[in-house]
Amino acid sequence: MELRKGLTEVRNAVGIAPSAPAQSVVNALYAAMRALNANDVEAARRALQPPLFIGGGEATLSRLSNLPRLPQAAYATSLAARELDRSTPLPAM
């Protein structure tokens, strides 16, 4: 439940459409990252277009560059990390 709340918080902060399929969003973000790593800002903007990203490429890049604190997402990921630590056996010495 907490992860869902965190996901909603992140989607709102970045400007991701609520109905956007997760894999499509991930693919677009990776494409934008590759473009930025190649110093191709225009290609990054093109990768972050509606309908996945509500405001389009320029707005999405701006949001990603200036993310606010995301307390719900931070809380949810800390719970998930704690659960993984608790349920993962330590390696034998």
C-alpha cells in the first residue's frame, strides 16, 4: 500500500500520466537518459512526450531537474529495503 502511495507521489512530481504503462515510462526515461548522456537534449525532450508525460519534454526535464522532497516515496522505499534486509539471509562466512 505504501509503495502505491509513493508511486503516485513520484508520478505527480514528474508529470507522468496516471494511466501511463510503467514499462513505457521506464523505456522513455532510459531513452531520455541515453540522449542526455550523448548531449542530445532535443532527443531527450522527444522521448518525454505526451501521452506518457503530461507537460511534454521540456516540462518533464525541468521537473526531473528540480524534484521536490518525496516523503511518501522515501518512506515506502525504506519499508521495502527494511523488509528485504529482514528476509534476506546473510551469506555464510
